[in-house]
Amino acid sequence: MDPYAPLGREMDTSGQTCTHSPGDEPSNDCGKKAAWHIAWNAALENGLACDPHMAEARARFVFVDSHRVGPECAMPGTLWDFNNMRCIYPDEPTAPAAAAERTVTA
């Protein structure tokens, strides 16, 4: 069994809903309110998950990082702050202190 999540098509995360979609079909999109932001790989391909689908992701897949969804998670230009376990804007005071941050492209 492959431990890596199939990434499939790009999902619209602007409404911050769960991007779980069995078979990568629009008719199968979960659509529940997202609770988690997941970085699937080092390139920061990312997705959003509701609590039940985050539990499934933890049980089935290897991923780089995750944190609770915040309002900045789906905003263009935010950075993934691994040290503080959240997304941040580049001009926030914590940005220089986060050595492991990378730009998130949702």
C-alpha cells in the first residue's frame, strides 16, 4: 500500500472547506468546514480537512506537517510557519523568527 496521498486536481480552498474527494471527482467532494491544513510534501502541495478526514489522513498517509485552519490559510502569499504551527503573512512579527517557513500555494 502506497503511504502517500494521491494529490489529484487542484481544489478551491477559498471557502476553507474539506478537500477530501474520493476518486478525485467533484461529486465526491466532502465540502464540510475545514478544521485542518495539511502540507502533503516538501513542495507544500496542501489541502484542507474536516476532523474525520484528518483522522483518516493520519491513519493512512505520510505528510510533512499540519495545523488547525486559520483565516490566513487560504489567503494568497501566506507562508507555512513550521515552528509556530500555523500560516502567517510575510510581514508578521513572527515571520523572521521562523527559519523553516515556505510560501503556501493553495
